[in-house]
Amino acid sequence: MTYSFDKDSRKGSEVSLQLSNTPTEAGSVRNMQPSRSSPRPSVDSSMDEPDWPQSWRAYACLLGCFFLMFNSWGLVNAYGTWSSYYVGHSLRNTDQLQLNLIGSTQSFLVLLLSNPVGRLLDAGYARHVIGFGSICVPLGLFLLSVVHPSDVGARANFGTIWALQGLVVGLGMAPFFVSSSQVASTWFPKRRGLAVGYVACGASIAGVVYPTMLRYLIEALDFNRAVRCVAGLTTLTCIYSFIFATPNPDHDHHAPQKWASKRTWFDTDVKTNKAFWWFTAAVAFMFFGFYPVFFNVEEWAAFHGYGTRNRAGQQPAPNGEDNAPIETFWLLTIMNGSSTVGRLILAHFSDKVGSLNMHGAAQITCSLLVLVLWPLASSESAAIAFCVVFGLFSGTVIGCPPASISNILNCTYTTSDTKHFAKKKLGHWTGMMYSFAAIPALTGPVIAGHLISKYQSYLTLQMWSGFCLFLSFVCMVLTRWYLPCEDGEMVRTKLARMIGRHLQSDREKGYKSDIGSPDRLSQAPTRVPSEMPSRQMSSEKVHQPERMA
């Protein structure tokens, strides 16, 4: 005999009503079987999945997502080498504010379009989104090599370079960034932090490959041919990503009912989610101060004499330059190489320690490094040490936001009826978070460049970046305040209990001291009935004849 546990079949059944009202989860039929109206089973299907996927497509997709990050934030991380060439050659005598505007435009477009890109990914349009970026990024670089003057001493047009490298290439990077973490996470439900960490390594490895590639190809060939070689590498990697970076077929898509609806592009569930808004503020402050370090570290090294750059224009001459100085582009390469190690550490420990906890620890460390260690770097060895240590923690800082948003989602949708939204809305919430950080990503490097040009000192850059990173850490602490701990209890509840225990301990100490006083002994209330006769009973029994006898 087969039994139906559907909601309609249980109407009027006293037995089913008793089972559904049972307080224990194991005895509840409703918790054992899904109803017809439930879109997902209440028991998490991911519990039956292996820790590592068995299909080769998962690992081919992971490499494709690695290349997506390689060609998005990897090019942003490498922009410092482009800027170092421009300031000494085709865009010499150009204000540092304008030079930083090219790189900040790229990061601005990547973050601004993250929300619509994430929503399209949730709706199942991954192939269309990645295909658009696979055309724009190589096309923008190829066109840049065409319009840039071939003569080394010729001046280039700033507007043309900004339009191609900042606007066209930036538009192509935007679909890659969110797609890299979102698509990879569909194949690794139990190792999501590990998969996102491996994908994030693409940005730091590209920050090593592209500056080194540009530096040596410019010397061996020229700038235009070097850019064509870079464009060729991006073309090959984009083709691979377009073919293999596809979501898991078993992944459920969250298609909207109406594309013109406001809720389609802005999830109203975040309106009252304080953890989401504090974390969004943390990411915004992070972009205010993070990329000014990457965009200006080479010029800072050349300004203080820790490297050489031919035809430096009207930049201040290096001071105290020795006979064999290091090339400035190596500092950016070292920083990005160390960032790879930081991202790998994130990949291995974020699922155990908690991505938000790791993010906050790395953020406060980066702020202290920029505020203290960077201004005190007065030699080449100290400059290299700063790049190594800052790069190590910066990899965790820039790679953690998608995993932290996943943590917030898991704490938001906890019931059996809403738990599936934690996976379906990952791209949407991540996109909204990054879109709000687009303006800081655009203005942060520009403000830093203006401070350098106005005060002729890189100390202003260091104070600006360090203070913004510290504010980001403060916002992360507030985010953690509104999220439950691993045992499901809020932080404020734990602190209240700890404070209450101390207060109770103090009261108990005071109470014991009062009991020790003879005057307080008769006034101390007792909750347990005393077995000794009271004074009233004793006086009554004294006047009884038998007692007197």
C-alpha cells in the first residue's frame, strides 16, 4: 500500500494533523516530505552530493572561470605597468589624476554592471553574458594597438586611450567578473569557498603575467606589438572560457516573471538586512583605498629611487639611486604574486574559519600595513617587504566578498521553504553589492592621484588608502554583529550573557558580604522554606502546658 503525504490528501485527517503538529522535527511528516507547493525539498539535496564533483566538466569549468578572472581583475591589477609606460612615453606630462582615471574606469564598469550581470546569470544567460565579454576585451586591446602611435617619442591622445582601454575593455571585463565566481560555485556546492578562492587566483596570476609580458615585449618589439600579443593571449583564454565556463545543468535558475519589474533588478529582501548593508559599505570603503595602492606603487618606487624608468618626463628625479636598482614593474609583479598565496590561503580555510572572519582580519592588517609599513619603507628591501606582505593579505581582501555574501545569504534564508534562495540569489546579491561600490572604485584612485599631484607627496596617498581600509574593517565588524555564530546564537546575545554572568557574580559577592553582617542576617530573604521553627511558633509553644512541663 502506498501512502500520499501531499497536503491535499491530508485534509480532514486527524492523524496527519497530529503528526504535523508534533514538536520534534524527526516525527513531522511535513519535514520529511515536500508539499506540492514547495519548489524544493525541505531536506537539503546537497547533503547527498560528494565533496568533490565526479564529472570532468566541473574542473574544465573551474579553469574557464579562472581565465574569466584572469581577463577581468587581472587586467585591472596590471594597469600599473601600463600607467608607468604612459607617464614616461606617450602620455608624458599628463596629470596623475587622468592616468588613474583609465584604470578606475575599468573597475567602475566592472562593479557597476555586476548587478545586471548577476541577475542575468541567475536567469540562465551565462553563455550570452560571457560571449559579450569575449568579444569586447580582445577587440578593445587590438584597437588600442592600432590607434596608439608607433613612434616612441610621439604623443598619444588621452581621450582615445581612455575610450578603448578604459571603456571598451572595461565593458568586456564586467561580464567576466561576477560570472567567474557564480558559475564555478554551481559545480562545487560543498567546496564553494575553495572553488572561489582558486578562481580568484586568476586575478593575481594575471597581475604577474601581464606586467612581465608587457615589460619584456616592449623592449624586444615595441608597445603596439606587445599589446597585440596581450590581446592574442586574452583571445585564446576567452575562447576557452566561452566553451567550458558553463553552469551545472542541475543548478536551478531564478528567472524573473517580468524583466521590467523593479524587484527583478533590486531584491527588496535586502531592505531590512542590516548585515548586507554594512558589508556593502565595507566593500565600498575597500575600493576607495585598495586600488590606489596598485595603480601608484610603481611611480612611488621611481619617485623615491627604488627603480629606474627611461624617459620619465617631468617626474621628480630618483634620489639615492644605486648602481643596480630594481625595475619598478617588479614591485607590482611581486605584490600580485604574493596575492596568489593569500587567495590560496583563503581557498583552504574560508570554509572552516568563515569567510567574513578571514575578511575582517585581512582588512585590518592591510590598513595597518598601508598606514605604518608603507610610509616607513625607506629602502629597496623595505619596499619589497611591503609588497610581499601587503600582497599576501590583499589577496584575501579582494577575493572574499562573494564568499562573504554567500555567508550572509545562508544566515538570511534558513527555513526549509526559503533555504533554496540562498543559492539562487547569490549572483543577484553579489551584483548589487558590487554595483553600490562602483562609485568608490571610480573616485578612489582619482582622489589619490589628485592628492599626489597637488601636494607632491605620496604620503597623502598612503594616509588616504590606509584610512579607507580601516573604515572598511569597522563596517565588517558591524556586519558580524548582525550575523549569528556557528551555533546559531547572535554575538550580542553571547556578550549579554557574558556581561550578565559578571554582574550576577558581582551581585553574589555583595550578597555574601551582606549575609556575613549580623544586622543583615535577619533581613536576608530565603526562597527555600526553612526547617527550623520560626520565632512565632516557638513563642506559641512555650506557653503550651505540655511544653512548660
